Amino acid sequence: MRKNLLIGLIVTVFLSVVIYAVFFREKEVITPLTNSWDFAIPNQDVPSGLVSLKAEDCGTCHQEHYEEWKLATHAHAWTDLQFQAELKKESSPFMCINCHIPLQNQQEFKVTGLINGDIYRPVKEKNPHFDPILQKEGITCASCHVRNNEIIGATGSELAPHPVRKAPELLNENLCIGCHNASAVITPTLACTFQTGDEWKAGPFYGEKNCIDCHMTEVERPLVTGYPVRKSHRHWFTGSGIPKFDTVQTTIQNGLVFKPSSIAKVYAADEVFTFDFKAKNENAGHRVPSGDPERFIKVYLTLINDQGDTLKFKENRIGEEWEWYPEAKKLSDNNFDPGEERTYKLEHILKKKGDYKLLVKVTKHRLNKENAEYNGLGTNYPLFITIYNEQYDFSVE
Ligand code: HEC
Ligand code: HEC
Ligand code: HEC
Ligand code: HEC
Ligand code: HEC
């Protein structure tokens, strides 16, 4: 009797599972990819005359381009500690990698669609052309220069040992904007917001100077030792100048230019001390800071007496403030527009005779300490640089 009951129960459960699976389970539909950043650049073959797509191999001939590129953050777009930390989070969808290792050859899997349109359920197949060394190179030479299995260039040189297709239309600012401009709310708590392209288009440099004019300075040099001198471009792609590692150089001016008001050597007691610190975005073709919403700048003004007491302290933050939970939302944004000027003021009534000093400091940050700790970036990861640091001495008699 007991046994029959048990069998009956098992059969019922089994039938229920089958009925549920057949009739009620959500139908799985494969939906196509739609956004530009959902796609990798198709697998490329090694162009004839070359041994590989790797930067190091391009560098056997294009030595200077290679040495410069190695110092660019582009070369670290995959290995970067923060990127790797964020990529490992469950909240990071598959397409994170498409701007950081843009060539299909750099990716282990090909993504051909999404199950039920869910970005966390990509349809993947093994990529037979996957090259793990090329992956480490991040945004590498081939990311920008190899299309349809050929090297693309702006001039179409006939001296190269590899095929060159003249394609200046693929090597202009749209190449940069393809990655440096993305606004999308991917999930309620995940928003992609880089608007450097839109900021440039809305600003005074549009039609005058583009991304390449400012970030790839022109230089006359041979493209390969022993070849004729030509118009060439530096491949450092320096931006903020905040290094990732000690080796990355600062080769671009700061966007902001600072002008302190003059300070007398001597003031009278009870006189009002006033100091104006002007900051103007003169050099950037877009807002400052731009791109990653984690970037910010701090302006500090500190007035100190000869006892070392701080009489006045002012701290200003320039950047965006975001709230990520429960919904990604920009709370505020006081980035400098191109050409915009602001004045930071400090005022104090100088009561006592003696010596005083005014400290003025400006720092430019890639991300804040809390986020660096949260992502386990360690103590060596450079978070900021100091771009202005002056002490002005005066006395009250
Ligand atoms: C549309 C292209 C694109 C996609 C997609 C993309 N990124 Fe990026 N990512 C960029 C660009 C461009 C920068 C550099 C922006 C800057 O420095 O202002 C960047 C920078 C970063 C940085 C470094 C920030 C810094 O200042 O060092 C991290 C970390 C990062 N991305 C993580 C991610 C993650 C995680 C995803 C997926 C959710 C993702 N990225 C998807 C284009 C992209
Ligand atoms: C064996 C040497 C050699 C290797 C390896 C090599 N190149 Fe070249 N490349 C040349 C020479 C030579 C030229 C022509 C120089 C000239 O015209 O002054 C050239 C020209 C170019 C140009 C300019 C095209 C134009 O006319 O606008 C680009 C871009 C380029 N190479 C990219 C690459 C990339 C990317 C790689 C690696 C995937 C690579 N090259 C590997 C020798 C080489
Ligand atoms: C395939 C996508 C991609 C393309 C194309 C691209 N970038 Fe980037 N760029 C990135 C990513 C991602 C980073 C961030 C790398 C990191 O910090 O690890 C970056 C970083 C930079 C930075 C450094 C920002 C800083 O201060 O750290 C500058 C400047 C820059 N890119 C300019 C350009 C210019 C100019 C072009 C066009 C010639 C261009 N990029 C093309 C994706 C791209
Ligand atoms: C982020 C995109 C990007 C990457 C990465 C990149 N280049 Fe370029 N490269 C360009 C652009 C843009 C030009 C300039 C086109 C023009 O003349 O307007 C250029 C120009 C060149 C030229 C032609 C001469 C010159 O200097 O203008 C050579 C050669 C070259 N690159 C080689 C390389 C090599 C080698 C690497 C890797 C070590 C590399 N590039 C990485 C975008 C890139
Ligand atoms: C008129 C010159 C100029 C033009 C045009 C220009 N930039 Fe910049 N860019 C700068 C300067 C200067 C900085 C350094 C800003 C600072 O102080 O951090 C910068 C910084 C950056 C950064 C780092 C973000 C930051 O806050 O420092 C990125 C990324 C960048 N530029 C990408 C681009 C792209 C993409 C374009 C084209 C759409 C472009 N730039 C056009 C001058 C220019």
C-alpha cells in the first residue's frame, strides 16, 4: 500500500515537470544584436607579408609608433586592474569587452545573439582565431589599422612590404568617437556615459581641430628607419596625463589654465585679504573632465598663519556625482565647458600682525580612493596627479 502511494507520488511529480516544461516554460528566442558596441570587428587574417597581427611584430619595423603606443592607456585597456576587476563582476555584460579588445581575434568567444534579448545570456561559440597574446594588447595597432585583412592607412604608401589600402575615412575622428561616445542605460543600475564626441561636436573646436589633431600630435619622421621622412603622428594618445603605471608620459597640456590674482607682500592689520583664482578650459576640445564619469578635479585654497593654524580652507570639486542604486542617476555635473572660465575666491579679514601663507593646489583624479579600494586596486595604482601647487607668502604689519 505504502509502496503504491510512493510510486503514485513519483509519477505525479514527473508528469507535472513534463507538463510544465512542455507548456509553461518560457520560449527561448534568440534575438539579434543591435547596438554598435554589441559587435566586435570581424576576425582578421594576417595581411600578406607580415608574420602576425601583434603590436610587437608591427614594432620590428615601426619602432617609434610601437614605443609610443606601449605608453598609451590604449595598450592597457585590457590589462588595466580596474577594468579587470569590473569585468569579473556579475553585473558586467558581454559587450564590455568590445571597446577594450575590439577585434574578434582578441576574444575567446563569438557572440551571435541574445537569448530572449537578455544581455546576460549571450549565445556564444568558440572563436577558432582567438589569440590570447593579442588580447593582452587591448586597443592594439590592428584594432585601428587592419580591415578586410589589409593594413589601412591615410596615404596609401606603395613602399610597404604589406598591402596598404588608402582609407582616410576610417582613420578620422569617427574612429575615436565610435568608442569615446556611448550613452546607454544598460540595466537600471548600469549606465554607460561617455560623451566626449558629443561635447566636441557642441563646442568651439568642431570644424577647427579634431581628436587626432590634439591627441596624436603631428611630427615629421620616417615611418620605418631608412624610409623617407613623412608627415606622421605620435601614438601616445595622452589625455588626462594621469598615468596608469610609472612609465606613461604626460605629453599633453592640462585642459584648464590657471590665473591667480596678484598678492601684495604686505597688508595692514584689519585689511580684507582677497584672492581670486581663475580657471579656464582653454586647451580641451570638450568638457573637463570628460569621458569616464568617475574623473574629477579638486581645487584647494588654504590660508595659514605663522602658528600653522588654518584660518580659511576652501575645497571645490569639479566633476559628476552619480547615484548607482537603486537606479543609475546623475545627481550633478559641474564639468567645465570648452572655453568656460570660473573664479574661486578666498576672503579673510587679517586681524593679527605676522607672517601668512596661502597655499593653492589643484589635483586631477582618475577615480576616488573608496572605489579603488572597493575594486581591490592595491596601493600602487595611480589615482591622481597634482597639476598646480603654489605657496604665496605675505605679512601683516
Ligand atoms: C562604447 C565603448 C565602451 C564600452 C562598451 C565599454 N567601455 Fe569601458 N571605456 C571606454 C572608453 C572610451 C574609456 C576611456 C574613457 C576615459 O578615459 O574617459 C573606458 C574606460 C574604462 C575603464 C577605465 C576608467 C579609467 O579612467 O581608468 C574601466 C574600468 C571600464 N572602461 C570598464 C568598462 C566596463 C565594466 C564595461 C561594461 C559595462 C565597459 N567598460 C564597456 C569605452 C567603452
Ligand atoms: C617588415 C616591416 C614592416 C612591418 C612588420 C609592418 N610594416 Fe607597416 N609599413 C612598412 C613600410 C616600409 C611602410 C611604408 C613607409 C613609407 O611609405 O614611408 C609601412 C607603412 C605602414 C602604414 C602607413 C600606410 C599609409 O600609407 O598610410 C601603416 C598604417 C602601417 N604600415 C601599419 C602597420 C601595422 C599596423 C603593422 C603590424 C600589423 C605593420 N605596419 C607592420 C613596414 C612594415
Ligand atoms: C576600440 C575603442 C577605442 C578607439 C577606436 C579609440 N579609443 Fe581611446 N580609449 C579607449 C579605451 C577603452 C580607453 C581607456 C583605456 C584605459 O584607461 O584602460 C581609451 C583611452 C583614451 C585616452 C586616454 C584617457 C586618459 O586620460 O586616460 C585618450 C586621450 C584617447 N583614448 C583618445 C583616443 C583617440 C584620439 C582616438 C582616435 C584616434 C581613440 N582614442 C580611439 C577606447 C578607444
Ligand atoms: C586608436 C587607433 C590607433 C592605434 C591603436 C594605432 N594607430 Fe596608427 N594611426 C592611427 C591614426 C588615426 C593615424 C593617422 C591617420 C592620419 O594620417 O590622419 C595613424 C597613423 C599611423 C601610421 C602612418 C604614419 C603616421 O604616423 O601618421 C603608422 C605607420 C601607424 N599609424 C602605425 C601604427 C602602429 C605600428 C600601431 C601599434 C603599435 C598603431 N599605429 C596603433 C590610429 C591608431
Ligand atoms: C583642442 C584640443 C582637443 C580636442 C579637439 C580633443 N581633445 Fe581630448 N583632451 C584635450 C586635452 C587638453 C585634454 C586634457 C584635459 C585634462 O586636463 O584632463 C583632453 C582629455 C581627453 C580625454 C581624457 C579625459 C579627461 O578628462 O582628461 C579623453 C578620453 C579625450 N580627451 C578624448 C578625446 C576625443 C575622443 C576627442 C574627439 C571627439 C577629443 N578628445 C578632442 C584636448 C583635445
